[in-house]
Amino acid sequence: MINKKLAVAALAALASTVALTGGAQAQGRDQIRVVGSSTVFPFTSAVAETFGRTGKFKTPVVESTGTGGGIKQFCAGVGVQHPDLTNASRRIKKSELESCAANGVTTVSELEVGFDGIVFANSKAATNTDYTIKQIWQALAKQVVVNGQVVPNPYKTWNQIDPSLPNKEIEVLGPPPTSGTRDAFVELVMDVGCAQFPEVKALPADQQKAVCNQIREDGAYVEAGENDNLIVQKLVANKDAYGIFGYSFLDQNMDKLQGARINGVAPELDNIADAKYPVARSMYVYVKNQHVDVIPGIREFLAEYTSEKAFGEDGYLEAKGLIPLPKAKREKVRTDILNLTPVTM
């Protein structure tokens, strides 16, 4: 399907590339533009600032738009009005690559940045608690299993789910549907939690997906937008609330927040790197190959991003909360992205 769409889009892509070259010269677009994930934003921003300090190229403009929104902008076309790269806290979908191809974005390369954990965090002024993935699903799902029946979620407090949990109102601030963190949370928590109920597994596939994936809309879960810093501020103000965001934001706010243990494992760098922490995922940057060598500095920016001083062990991105890939994987990622190897599904 992708190959067919690529073939259909080839002539349009060629015309767009020619237009891009002329447009870049006419409009003076000499600055890399990056959109996408709020989770990957701090890492790409750090690389952009370091890259800009070399003085050879302008500091790239990095915008936090959410993974889904960023990929949509990225795939909208070729030309100076479209971004050159997009951050993503999940892997690009086949359907998104098809959308890219249909709009003339025929060649996309993938940079796997490193690992990140999704944390369930609250104020340090509150009690640190251990939750299971099953309990979190019961707290946040729109429909749950009670007495063998799938019913609208009746739980108002945590101890209604399990008497060992706090007698506190369920209040969780989390990402919106456009967020890659939301997608990963659904995959790693919601799907896994609901699979532990035979009553859900017995449902037809489409009903099962709906029960597993749908997050409640009665106020217990609050969509807090793509600004993770705003979630941090709200958790400090309300010690009974929890927030869902990437480990890097917890790492940068350890003086104010704490991460709940999930299935008995704390959200710590070593636990995420060793795959002990159950809610962890990879992070990505995608490159529009047709913009390379037209918008100045993209190759050099990718070289900086994949340098050992940046995304390697003890690199400056690890200090921002990134969990580096194993050395052999880093070397492959570096080779592939510097060769602009097209992503495949």
C-alpha cells in the first residue's frame, strides 16, 4: 500500500522539491523547524541549543505540538511552510506514512533517540504508593468489571478499588488523545490492565478494544494538554492528584514530585534501562529527507543529536532524563540516520 502511494506521489514530490528549493532561497528559510512530542521536546531543544552555539547555523526552532499533531504537520507536504523534523513519543504509524506519501512526503528517516518511562507521579507532600497496572486501569477506564459485569466506572476513590489503597478521590491529570504519551499509556497500561479480566477478553474484538482503550470522561481524568510543566505545577498545588507524563519531567522536578511504584517497581533510570519498570517506551525523531541539503544544517544537526556527547552514556541528554540506548544500538541508529535510511514498516 505504501509503495503504491509512493509511486503515485512521485511526480508531485519532484515538483514540490523543486518548489522547496526556490522557496527556501526566496524566503530565506535558513533555520531548521521541528514540531511534535512534548516528551521529546526537552531533548531536541537541548540539542538545538548546543547546535546553535557552534555559530555555523542558526538555532533550530522547536515547537511542542504533541506527537499526533506534529506528525500531521510534518506529513502535510514538502516546502518551506512545512516542518523539517518531528518529535514522537511513539513510533510513526503505517497510516501516517501513507498520509505523508499521499502529500508528496515520499521519504522519511527515523532516529530512535532513547528510552523513557511513563510515570504516575504526585506531590512529595503526599504518601508514596504502589499501584498495579490492573488498579490503574480500574481507576481510569470508562467501563470496568464489577461483580463479573462490564459497567460504567463507579469508582470515586482509590480505596473503593482496593481497601489497601488511599481513601482519596481519584483525580488524574494526563495527556490528550493527540499525545504520543497517551497512545503509549493506553498500550502499556490500559490494554495490559484490562486483559487481566476474563470478562473483557470474552467480548467481541471491537467491544474489547473499546472497553480497554476508553478513558473515563466524568472528571476523574482531566486532559491537561501538551504542557507537562503545567501538570507539574498543578500537582504541587494539589497533593491528592496524580499526573501522567514522561520520566524526564519527573527527573527534572525531583524536589517537588515523586513517582509511584508500578507493580512494585520504582520509575528510576536503571529500572527503565533494564526493562524492569513496566511502563517504558522508545522515543523518536523523524526527518523529511526531501528537505535535507535544501534547509541548511539538517545533516549536521542529526550528527550532533547522535553524537556520544549528546545521546550516549553520560551525555548531556542523559542529564535531562534520557535513558540511552545500548552502545551497539546507538551505533546502528547513528549510521542509519546519517545515511538517511528510509523508515520501513
